[in-house]
Amino acid sequence: MYTQALNTREAAAPEDPEREARFQARIDAEEKIEPNDWMPEAYRRTLIRQIAQHAHSEIVGMLPEGNWITRAPSLKRKAALLAKVQDEGGHGLYLYAAAETLGVSREELVALLLSGKQKYSSIFNYPTLTWADIGVIGWLVDGAAIMNQIPLCRCSYGPYARAMIRICKEESFHQRQGYEIMVTLARGTPEQKAMAQDALNRWWWPALMMFGPPDGDSQHTDTAMRWRIKRFTNDELRQKFVDATVPQAHHIGLTIPDDKLTFNDTTGHWEFGAIDWAEFKNVIAGNGPCNKQRLKQRNASHDAGAWVREAALAYAEKRRRREAAGRLVAAE
Amino acid sequence: MTDKNTPLWEVFIRTRNGMAHRHVGSVHAADATMALQNARDVYTRRGEGLSVWVVRSSEITASDPSEKGMMFEPADSKIYRHPTFYDVPDDVGHM
Ligand SMILES: [Fe+2]
Ligand SMILES: [Fe+2]
């Protein structure tokens, strides 16, 4: 669903300044870098990690929402949620495929997620307590994802950019179905409206954290900008998101849980209160409400599917051998 | 523990009648039948395709981008292959 600024820069000495200069010139000219082109090792490593973590986020993101498929309030909502969660699985697969073009295998990437060595977006470590959470996730979490992902459609690495274009086309449905749920609840009974407000209260701040640490603390922004992997800073994207979202909340009579929130007439921006970065760091460090549960569930389904993968490979191998034997007989 | 690798397949989709198949990405599958089914589920959830091809990635032979100069030089030097190379009197009109 989303890439988070989780990537920490690896200091790598330029291995070949001349080729690196040519590489940078191509990027400056907005040329796309393709899988077999020469690229600095640090560029390759940064992209593998970013794309993989993005893919992991799509896959783990299926869990909090999948939780509500069997309990959706109507057949229409159930069909929509099922389609959305299936899309997220598809997003994960497009992204793994893009990462694999950089020379890692799918199996290695999955193992990095399952062992907890690579991260996924911290937002999915929060629980989905009520049906309104499904509305808020579509509206805010997918909404924040869209803000982050649109600039990535122009990322310098061709396969990543192409995967993002497919993903962005599908995200719009996710956000609209979520907002529609919120509209319906906000216009419903007082209890339903209270449920919508409660969900917004719990998800607002974690959604703002999705854009990553404030610009002052995020050391890897410069390199990512120079390589055109990133085009806007975390704070720029966060502000865009707040400006877009606050009127949507007000429109349906919901209150943003921030008493510092004010509209600045001069700048035309909504100014917001301080984000609790200690909470963010704590969740990233593995201590969010659901970190352990999410990884446990991913590991359990991976293990439960092992026999299917083994059987499929064994069957393909048997068929290949039979076909080869048949050809031998025919040739005699 | 890392699993045994499941083969990679490249996916090509014909989007509308009359268009050529176009590369859209890749999938993993143990055999061709499952690769086709995976490709359908992953790349055509909104009626994007009328026809799907899958090809084992290991079966593709590709040119080397670092040798693109040599590879495509024969085309660069033959400007007489383009219509603009030829002078036609203006009063003949569009040709
Ligand atoms: Fe997604
Ligand atoms: Fe989404």
C-alpha cells in the first residue's frame, strides 16, 4: 500500500566515479534506468530495500482489513472489501516482481519479511477494532499511500515506476470506497457517527506518521532526491495530505483530533500540532499493538502453504520427466 | 529457511483487439498452466486483457544494454531509410 521512509542510507564509496557521473547524467536527463543497465551498488541496494519494504507493506496490509471480510455489514461492502484486499495482494506481487529485476529472488525477499529483518509500514501494526476502521483505512491510509505513490510513478527506476502506475490506477477505488463508508456512518445513527469519530481519533496520528520522520531527521532524503527515487520531502507530502483531508472530514461533520489545527489564511495551509515521534519509533522498533501478531500470522500462512508449493513443483517435475521419456520412446 | 525457487514467468497481455501483446510484468509458478492462472489474477482484475501469454523468463534471450551502441549502429547510419531523405518538388503536393 505504501512505502515508508524506512530506508537507512548505506554509506558506499563511489566504486567507479566515471560511470557514476554518466549514470547521474542519465538520471538528470530524466532517462529511465532499466534492469540490466549499469548502476551504482548503493542505488541497487537502496531500491531493493525500498521496493521490498513497499511490497511487504502491501502484503501485511491485507491482514488488518482481511479481518473484517467475514463481518462486513452488507454483501455490497463485503464484495468491495474483498476486491480491495485482493488488489493489495496484487500490489505486493507487482512490487516483488520489480524488486526481483534488481537481482534478488522472491524467496529471499519473503524470508526477509518473515524473519523481521526487513520492515513494512508501521501503520499496519495498529488493530482494526470496529467496522469504521475499514472506512478510515480506505480514506486515510490509502489516501496517504496515494500521496506517496503518485510521485513514485516518475521514479528513475523503470520497473518500479511502471508498477507504481498500475498501483495508482487501482488505489483511487480504495480511497473512495473507504470515504463512502465514513459518509454512510457519519450520516447514520448517533452511535454510528460516534463509531466513525472514534476510528478517526485512533487513526489520524498514525496516518500522519506514514510520511516518515520530519525532514530535519531524515538523513537519506538528499541521495534519494538526487537519484529521483524521491521527489518531495516527507514534510511536503504530509502537508499536502493534511490540506486535502481536513476539508473532507469537516464535510461529513467529523472532528480532526488535534486542538492545534488551524487554517493559515496567508499560506493557505492547515497547520497542525506536534506528532508523537516517540510512538512512531516505538512501533518501528517492533513494540506497536500488533507487530508480533502480524508477523506470526504471516509466518503461519507461509508455513501452512509449504506443502502446496512443494506439491506444485513436484508435479511439474514429474510431468517434465514423463514428457521427456515420451519423446525418447517416440524417437526410437 | 529459504524455499526452493519457483520458476519466474514473463507475462504479455493483448489489451484490445488489433493490439500486439505487451509485456506487463512477471509471476512465479511451478508450471505453464498455473503461470497463466496467476497472470490472469495478478494482471487482469479489471478486464485489461483479451489474451495472455506467459514465457519462462529463463527462455528469453536479450541484447546487452551496455552494447546498444554496436547493436543498433547499422540503423543509425542509414538515413536513406527515412522518407525525409528524398526531395520531392513542392508543387507535387503531399506524398
Ligand atoms: Fe496498495
Ligand atoms: Fe490500497
